[in-house]
Amino acid sequence: MKYPITLDALEVLDAIAKKGSFAAAANDLYRVPSAISYTIQKLEQDMDVVLFRKEGRKSVLTEAGKVLLEQGRAILDATQRLAIATKTTHNGWEPVFNIAIDSILSFDFIYPLIAQFYEVQPDIEINIYEEVLGGTLDAIISGRADLVIGAGDGLAVGHDINYHKIGQIEWLFAVAPDHELTKAPLPLAQTLIEQQRFVVARDSSRTRAPLSRRVFSKRPVLSVPSLAAKIQAQCAGLGVGFLPAHQIQDQLGRGLLIALPVAESLPIDTLNMAWKASNKGKVLGWFIEQLDKHVFNSAAT
Amino acid sequence: MKYPITLDALEVLDAIAKKGSFAAAANDLYRVPSAISYTIQKLEQDMDVVLFRKEGRKSVLTEAGKVLLEQGRAILDATQRLAIATKTTHNGWEPVFNIAIDSILSFDFIYPLIAQFYEVQPDIEINIYEEVLGGTLDAIISGRADLVIGAGDGLAVGHDINYHKIGQIEWLFAVAPDHELTKAPLPLAQTLIEQQRFVVARDSSRTRAPLSRRVFSKRPVLSVPSLAAKIQAQCAGLGVGFLPAHQIQDQLGRGLLIALPVAESLPIDTLNMAWKASNKGKVLGWFIEQLDKHVFNSAAT
DNA sequence: CCGATTAGATCAGAATATTTGAACAATACT
DNA sequence: AGTATTGTTCAAATATTCTGATCTAATCGG
């Protein structure tokens, strides 16, 4: 069964609609007007429909012609994307790449990397997701992420997951400048800290219970949607808590937050990336290589 | 810019995949094998990708070939649907037709009509929705329905809506066979009725307040999601209420419900269809004509 | 009102694309 | 070893698409 519609004919139809006339479309497509006329007449004959009617010396689309044009454009777009997807697959690149990033990190570091990647390979669809700590393993195993970046230890025993340390996170106990703790003897005693209202960040994109890190407080906590909101709440003096050092350099510099030493020394969290060992994709390989080089939370900066 | 992909090439690729070889695909497409070979080689050259590799004397798809095949099939399907949609538009038929039916009716009556319509015109997408009484006018004005069928008077003053009576609904006051009202003097007095628990049906597909018809009860009502649920609840003796006669013939015949006369005579509701006066669609015209002929709730049945 | 310009159609001939038929090499089967 | 099948090559045939010339009809500007 021969298809009455050809992509070339849809392209001609599109050009006529965009340029407003057969003659202009011909010019646009480097053809002569009679070639355009031939193509449209052949399409009308093959489809057994009328696509244009005469208005004076101009041809205008019929309702059927409009249906063909609109949905034809969608098919042309899909075909162009298909050509690209086929070519990127041919070249060994995955056509789609998903990255999940721990909500405790900002996304800022990944954008320059993606910009670099798009210089190398512009035709890949990259999707970025925000994950909480506990979700990173799920994201890899379930296949919804090709690569995850987040804090915490690798716990993927028996799951054929590769972990690689790419940095570390320093936690600071931070309070507003007018908080009473700024007048207390340093380092802050555990018993004093326990009496404070902690601000905790929950993951707003997940319907799970709020994930609280190092909640020492014996007072009701203040729960906020995100890390950014937590920082704002602590700047406002609404509570206290630990914050990743790299996220509050600006606030510390401007005196909006004060980092106070605590008696108990906090371990520094490692920052890992993880991926399925069986995944040999070139996009994944590129990102792994680049993240390995990337310097996170440098003390010198 | 010439498109490297042609629909014919996608059809060839599809045939090769389905039939398992170039030779079988050639046979299927009424061509010679060298025509298939030519088409694939031209496609590979135009796209600058490798689609097949040799395994012995057989050719098998590469990963790129698989991507092209799968998404190419979707494009072929879309193109076939587009040809049909264009043709139906050319023939004056609307490509999509939406009918909203009052939830007080069952849908049974519309299915034979749709079956008849599909004998006349199989290529139209028909969508059926359930609406409550108050929603029918909205559905027409907003354009989400081309035709609505439901009970009640036409209230569309100033809205350029055509109403047409197509039948009527007889309401019966029905109770379970072991309900105490079956022992009361007939016709049932108003004061006696008022003391009963009524079952009312709300529209589960809408987030509006329950729509109650003829709620006489001074007791808390039992609200259920649908008319079907209302019938079931009344059969179970959970309450009383009015039910459209045509919907409970079976239950009456089997003694699952008893229809009791009430002192106050109830008006019979008219059943209307409504549509926008400016809508001249052929599908709409066909349904209006057929519904006009259709006999609803005939006393003889 | 008239000449110039533009839009699209017609058609013979040219150019390009696709197909066929014959022959071949390589692989698989009996 | 002989036969069958798969896919390729290639000259020739066929089909499709395009060009260039010419035409009709409609619109525009002086």
C-alpha cells in the first residue's frame, strides 16, 4: 500500500503556508513554481481531497488543507528529531540522559558542565531531577536516573552500583547574628544546643516524611520545604541548625549568618556520584570523567 | 533542506523487520530484492548512519536501525491517521465529536447509535462524557461537548443554544420490599414520606456539591456516588427516594424494589438534547436526526 | 483605463530517482 | 557436492519530478 502523503509534500505545504504563495514557497525551496503546483496537485490526487481553493489569483487552504498542514508540521518535527536520535545512537551516544542530584546540593555546579557537554554533543536530551538522599539508590536501580550525585556513603551492597567520591561537604552550625547563642561561651555545649528550635528542610518534591539531618533539638522543630528556605529561616532568626558550608558563603560573608563552633566535632560528609556498573553509555562516561575533575567546596575559594 | 528520511523508506524498514529478510520484504511490497537494497542503501547514505550489519547471509538491525524502526513506526501510524483525518474533514465530517450525557441516564441507548454511525462513517473519534444536569449548559458553551443529552428545561436564555425534546422521564418513589412503607396506607402521605431517610446521588466525576432531586426528607440523607449506587442502596433498604422508571424496570420485575404511589403527583421530566446553534457539523446533524427518531422510555416496553 | 506585475496552470522535454532482470558471491541446508 | 537462499552489483527500463516556455487570470500603480 503506497502512502499518499510524502514528507516532501508536507514540507512544500508548510513552505506555502509560511511564505504565503506558491511562488514564494518555490523560491524558498529552490524550485520553480510549477514544481510546487505539480507537488500539490499530485498530493490532492493521491489523497483524493481538495487542499487549496482559489481566491482571486491566490490559493488559500481549505479546512482539510489546514488539518493536513497542522498535523503535518508535527510529523515533520518528529521526523527531524528521529533523524537526530538515530544519528546520535549511531555515534554511540545515548539519546536521553537523566541525572538525579541530591536536594542538599544546589544545581549551580551542573549547569556549566551541561554547557560544556552541549558544545561536544548538542543533540542529547538531558533531564535533571532533584532527589533526597535515600532516593538516590532507588533512582539508579529503577532506571529513572543514569547518574546520581549526592552526599552519603555508598550502601549499595549487591546492586552492581559504582560509587565514586567527588568531593565533601562541610557542615556549619549557623545562627542569625542576633541569636542569643552568639553570646554563649564557645564552643557551644550540647545541653545548650538541645534547647534550641531547629529548622529542618523537607523534600517538597516527594511525599515522604521530612528528612532531618542531625536533629538534636528537644523543642518542636520548624519544618520548611527546601534547603534554601531553611537558610532563609535561619537568617531570620527563626531557628538554628547545620548548613552545608558551600551553600552559605555569601550569607556568612555578609554577616547574615554566624557559624558557631560546637563542642562535638562533626564528621565531614563525602559527596559521591553513583551509576550502574553495566551502563557503558558515552554520555555517562563523559559526565563521570568531568565530575571526577570537578573541584567541590574548595577551601581556597 | 531535503529530508533524509522518507515514509517509503520507513515502510521498507518496517517490512524488513516484520518479514525477517530483504527478500521477504520485497515480496510483501511487490518489489524485487534489489529495490529494497537500493532503498536501504540510499537511506543510510542520506542519513549518514549504518542501519544493518551482516550476520552470515542475513542482515540485522543495528541499535541506530532499531531506533529508526520503532519511532519510524509511530510516524507511519501518525501519517496514516493524518490521511484519514484530512479525508474526513474534506468530506465535511468533524474529525472529533464529543457527547455529554446526563448522569441520570444510562449510556445504553447511545451505544447502538454509535454502532450505526460507525457503519456510516468509521473514521471519526467520538468521546462520551458523563455530566450532571447543571453542567450541560457549561459543556456546550465551553465547547467541551458538541451535543448534550439530559433531563430538565432549557434555560439557555441568550446563549444561542438549541434545545429539542427527545423523550421524558417518569419518576417512581421506590423502596425495598421489606421497607415499613410497604405496609402504610396508599397513596403515601407527605408527612410520612418526610420522616424517611432519602438516598441521594452525587456526581462522582465533578467536585461540586451533591445534586439532589426532590429531597423531601427531614432526616439526614444517605449520599452515594452515582445513580447505580443509589438504586443498589434503595434495594438494600438503606433509604428511599425517587428513581427514573426506565432504570429500574428489572429491579421492579424481580421484586427487588417496590414502587409506591404518593399523594402528591409528580410531574414527568422532559428529556432534551442541546447543541450550539452555530454548529453545522455533519456528525452533529446525523446524531440530532437519529436521536429525534429514537424512542425513550416507551410505556409499551 | 491601461500597461506592468504577479499568481498559478499547462505541457513538452530534461533530469533524477527508482525499479527490474540478469548475473554473481557468500552462506546455509539437505 | 548439489541445491536453495540472501543480498549485492549493474545495465537498462520505467516512473517521478523538475525546468523552461507559454499561457490565462487577477491585481496594482500611474
